[in-house]
Amino acid sequence: MTDLRQYDVVPEPLRKYLAQYGRHFNQKLCTYAVSLMQRRGPDGKPVAITPMTREEVDALLKQNAVELKNNVLYDHVFVANMVKSDHLGSSVPDAKHHALAIRDYIDDIDKAEGYLFDRWLSDICGLGPQYIPYWEDMI
């Protein structure tokens, strides 16, 4: 099967990011990505989440005896905040399940390397060019 990414036009600043970090979240990109995350408030309107830091995510995992085997850079912090934004209090009822969901995403055995980054970038591109980060600022 052909990797369709070979047909993508990749801007030079994104190439530089990828050369340095691969298809993973560094601290700056994670912070940017999380700053865009929202959840539905009690009135049904979108509200920004209070971001979890790397230290808070690491503590959550440790407190719940959850170990990650395949984390790279800040991918687990991105996932923790995504789960908080999209699932916590719904299909993820509590901290233990939050930690388990992080592991499910990070250690998923049938996903391609960098799939979290690829999925996020696809979502951002779909939202519009105003959401695409200034890659120079992410390095």
C-alpha cells in the first residue's frame, strides 16, 4: 500500500520541526495544541479546559500505577488533555480511567508511529488555516 503522505506538500518550517522532533509533540506544540482544547460546559457552550502539566500527568499515571511503554516527548501530555477535554466525566468517569485511557492511546499496538500528531494536524488543518501553528515558533 502506498503511503499517501508522500503526496503532501510540506512547508519548510514544518519539515524542520519534523526533522527535530518527528511526528510527536514537543513542549511548545503540546502547549499550543492544548490551548485550543475545549469541552462542553453545563450550558452546552464550549469552554476552555484547565490544562494538565507534564508533572500533573506523570503524577496521575504514578498514583494509578499506570506505566507507559511507548511515550515520546510530550505525546502523553497531549493525550491526557485530549481525554480530559473529550471524555472525562462521560465515558471516562474518574482519574483511574483517565490514566488507563492515556495508556490505551500511547501504547496502542495497531497504530502507526506518530498517529497522534498526524490526527491532530489533520484536525487542525480541517478547522482552517488560522489554527495551523507558526512552526518556526514551535521549534
